[in-house]
Amino acid sequence: MANGVYCMTEEILKKIYDATPPEEELDDIADFFKVFGDNTRLKIMIALLQSELCVQDIADALQMTQSAISHQLKLLKQLDLVKTRRAGKTIFYSLADDHISTILSMGIDHIEE
């Protein structure tokens, strides 16, 4: 409101209201995007964007400890950003779905513009 004059119509206000998720869902969305704010997690997800990998492969590729990678993968799995597949004693990680791949790719494309 500027000088007592409203610029939006009730129709726009209703669209805003209808498009805004409930508080609990907003919290989940905020937590989802916070994950992308950590360089280590981003590096892991970018590696997984290339291929399904085991913990040791990721640790070697990123020149980090297996422990540090496992810690971050646990968080990514809890938030349903990565999924696992077991082959014998080895657990392979991959991005959970195409949405995650798209978000990562769009973020990279946006920054590289």
C-alpha cells in the first residue's frame, strides 16, 4: 500500500493466498533449499548427477574422507535427495529423482549465464 492506494486486486490476493503452502510445508521447502547451501553436499550431488557411485568413489573424486561423505549422504538420504541400491556389500548412491537433477542443472546453468 503506497499513499493509501492498493495496487493489487482481490483476484491477485486470492492467487497469492492459494499458491502459498501451509506453514509446515513452507518449513519443509525451506529445509529442502538449505541443503543446497552447503558446498560439500553440492559437490556430492553434482558427482551423483554424473553417475551412481559408492561412498569410496565419491570420497576419492572429491578428495575427502569416507566419513565426511557418509555424514552428508545420510542427511541427503533423510531429505529424500538421494536413494540407495545395494550390490553385495556395496551401497551405491544416486540422485533420488529427475526433480533433483533438474534443480541442480538449472542452478548450474543460472550461475554460468
